[in-house]
Amino acid sequence: MRNAADARLSQIVERLESELNDLMQGLSLLGIKRCACCKRFFRSSDPGALFGGAGAFVCFECIPVWWPSRREQLSWAAQRETEVDLVFWLRSFHNARTVNGSNGHKQDQAVKFELSASCLECHGTGIYMGDKRCRYCAGPGTVRVIVPERSG
């Protein structure tokens, strides 16, 4: 009797898994993508909702936790490529600003999060246009990317 109940339960679980997989496939056909961290669903028609980089789609809310751990897992070249894409995405869709160490942000502005990234102009070398110190990062090859809190 117990074996029959276990077999029936196993069939039910397999059927549910199959139906869930069908549902996930249907959602992807409708242009819905899932965040790799929080597992929430987002419309792919909203380009600011999910960042697609480093082999995963990650929502804006999960970026501060995802990126520091993910960057450690990437090769230098993949890290650089993903970081450039991430900075452009944050600047394009979330009003992020890049500032060098000497240029701070206004203290009265609420900051959602910030991260350090290689300077996009000098490619992290600190040298721009020959042998001049980079005017965008002021020489260290890194900038702070500041993402403000959304107002309203």
C-alpha cells in the first residue's frame, strides 16, 4: 500500500514539474524573463528592468548584491566587458553618474548604491591620450558609479 502511494506521489510531482516547465517556456515566449537572484519575473520590453550580463539576467534591485560576488567568478576579460556593459546600463536607465575620487556627489542626494569600476575612458590605465593623466578618473584608473534613489 505504501509503495502504491509513493508511486502515485512521484507521478504527481513529475506532472507538476512538467507543467511548471511548460509554463516557464510559455512565459519566455511572451517576452517575460526571470531574475537569476530573486526569481521575480520582468517584461523584456522594459530595458531597464533586467541587466543581461555574465550569463544571467539580474534585476536592478539585485545588482548591489549580485555584482560583487559575480565579478570575482569572472576572468579579467569577461569582468571588464561585463563591467562596461553594467556601467552603461546603469547610466542609461537608472541615472547613475560616474565620479572620480576628488569629485564627490552632493551629500543631500540619497544614494541607492554605488560601486567601483574601471574608468571607461582610459580603460583602467589612468593614462589618457598618450602620457597624460586621465581627466575622467584623475589617474587611478577607477571611478565610482553612483546610483541615486528614485524620487517619487
